[in-house]
Amino acid sequence: MLSGVTAAAPAAPKTWGSVRHVVGGAVELRSLLEEAKAAGALTVVDWSMTTCGPCQRIKPIYEQMARTRPTALFVGVDTHASPLNAALAREAAVSAFPTFHFYVDMQRKADLVGADTARLAMMVQQH
């Protein structure tokens, strides 16, 4: 028997609790997806534009979801924030705003187009 050796406490689950805003395009988004994968967490990506009325209306609700579900990673990609973000949106074939992508293990599992708060909440809960 090993005396004086104590077992390490289990690691606490990774938590975020706020929206992480991407400005560095694909490299930054990939890094966040890898972070969530390592934690076994859902990633929700909100594709938006500052000039999009529905995007701005759903933004506080999305931010509240991030606070109330800290074990999921909520990401915001404003396609006007940088040329890298604009290129990333084209690569992801985002053509309407807002669009939400749901990732598990770095794989896109579902999409939601539009500012439907009830459906967004349901899809976050499902994943």
C-alpha cells in the first residue's frame, strides 16, 4: 500500500460562460473548435454582421445562452470584423444572417438560419 499518496481530484469540466469573438478567421476558429473537442463540448457558432438587424436582435439572447450554458462554447463570427472572417464565411458557405452552426468533435452537426430564438434554444439543448 502506498502511504502518503493521495489521489488527484478529478478535473473540473472546461467552462466558458461568455461568447468568444473571432477576428482571426479560420485559424482562430479552428483553435476554438479544437479547444471544445478536447473538453468534449458543443460549439455553437453565430455568423453575423453588424448591419444585420435580426443579428443584433438575437445577440443578447445568444450572449445569455452562453452565460447559462457555460459547458458549451459559444462563438461569434462577425463577417465584417476582418477580411479573414469574411473569407471564412465564404468558405463555410454562409449566405444568410444570422446563421448558427453546431459542432461536436469539430464536425458540423446542424445548422439554423434565421433569428428564431426558440429553435436556437431547442437546438442548443439537443446537442
